[in-house]
Amino acid sequence: MTDRPLALVYRGPASLPGCPEAVASLLASGPWGLDVRYTGPKEDVPLSAESLAAARVYAQPGGGTLSRAYRKLRRQREALRGWVRGGGRYLGFCLGGYLAGATPGFALLPGDTDQYIVSPGATVHHDGNTLVEAEWRGLPRTLFFQDGPYFVLDEGADATVLATYTNGTPAAVVAPFGAGRVGVVGPHPEATDDWYTDAGLPVHRTWDLAIDFVAATLEGAP
């Protein structure tokens, strides 16, 4: 280990190849000076209360279905909740956003999650790789999307909505949880060029949004 703040990125059966690597690249290349390590059942760093205690941030990337992922991770639920409550930073991308909800999930949000594709006024109606339109801090942007969530916030919730889908539902949210913070995003601002080209989609570079999302979670930026 180094003196740099530790960032743990989940890689294992509750993710898909390419998703953890994109998140790890984002965290390693950002301005936070993080020591980025993978955690998971076959990684050098196990996902446990002990490993979380040494970390500043834990990232749950996209990939797979919510029910299967939660079955793989439910034993870590209380360790993750306790760590965030004590000051940790949770980043959830797509599936990681779903997992921050409560039905099922880690129950880290002031509310819950649901599928954007079934929400009234959604512009995407299938679960394949595609593009989605959103407003990020009030500016229109196009992002990579694969059946991501929207976030159902409790009335009066203490939360910052960074982005909304065009139907007005929250697409990216940062909220406190105890002394920690939780950042969740439905689309994939961390998507690399090959995600688009492999899916036959035009490339949209959204790294600036990914940096903004992580900064708002780690640094508590308004």
C-alpha cells in the first residue's frame, strides 16, 4: 500500500468485463491521487469490513442483473452500510446505482431506484446498449446507456441531483449517508470509446461528466 488514499473497485461475478476497468481508469486518472485497487472474491483485496476500513472510496461498477448481483453481494451489505455511515464514499455506476437502492440493495439512498426504460416519458424502451439524452447540471448531453436506473427520492430528501433524464427523473444523484456520501448514476459517463464502437454507436465523450460525478461524491462539491 501507499500513502495515497485507497480506492476499491469491485470486480467479480456481480460485474461484467470492461465495467470495473473503466471505473478504475477513471479513478486513477482523475485529480484525486488515489491508489486504485480491485476488490472481489478472486482479487488480492477481499471485499470485507477490514479492507473497507482502509479505503476512502468504494466503487460498484455496472454489469449484470440486480437480482443476481445482490445475491452475490448481500453478505457485504452491513459492512458497506457501516463503512459509508462512518465516512466512506460509495460510487455506483448503473448496476452499482441499483444496488444503492433498497429493493433489493444496500439501502444507502434517501429513496429507492427503478428502471428508467419503464418510467413514463422514457426515450429508451429496451435493455440493450444504446444512447440516452440527459441534462447534466442543466446542459443537454448524450451518454452511453444500458438499462440503467432512475432514482426515486423521498419527498424533501437531502440530495443533490446532478443530472435528469428528459422525462425529469433523476439520472445522477449525490446524497449523504451518515458521515459519508453516496454518488449514483444511471447512464455510463465513464464509458470508453470502444463501448460505443463495439455496440455500433456514435462515440460521445463524457469523461468530464464522470469527473464531475466523482468529484461531487468525494469532495462534496455543490
